[in-house]
Amino acid sequence: MKAGLNAYRSRKVKKRDFRALWNNRISAAVKPFGLNYSRFINALFAKQVVVNRKMLSEIAFQMPEAFESLVKKVK
């Protein structure tokens, strides 16, 4: 019973930890452009750009030039 409870809790914590990682990566990637995380996400919603945080994080981490064009489009 205890193992099942811990496994359930840990699955929730894993999701929380990954979302925090994605947010930190996005925040670090938009700093050079004079934005912070919340303003960038708000601008994405205002321009109706639909990309989830996981994909934004991967784009920022693996394809910086594509992320730069996305930031310029939103700015």
C-alpha cells in the first residue's frame, strides 16, 4: 500500500519538476531579448501562438536561431 502511495505521489512530483525545468529554460532563453518569462508567455497568448512549454524549451535549447525568430515574431 505504501509503495503504491509513494509511486502515485512521485508521478505528480515528476510532472511538477519537469514543468519547472521547462519554465527555467524558457526564462533563461528570453533574457537576452529583454523579456522575462511571464511577459513572453503573455505575448504568445496575445499573438495566439500555440506552442506548449515543453516544445518551447526544446526549441530554445536545441535550435536557438528558431527560438530567436519566434521571440521576434511575438515581440
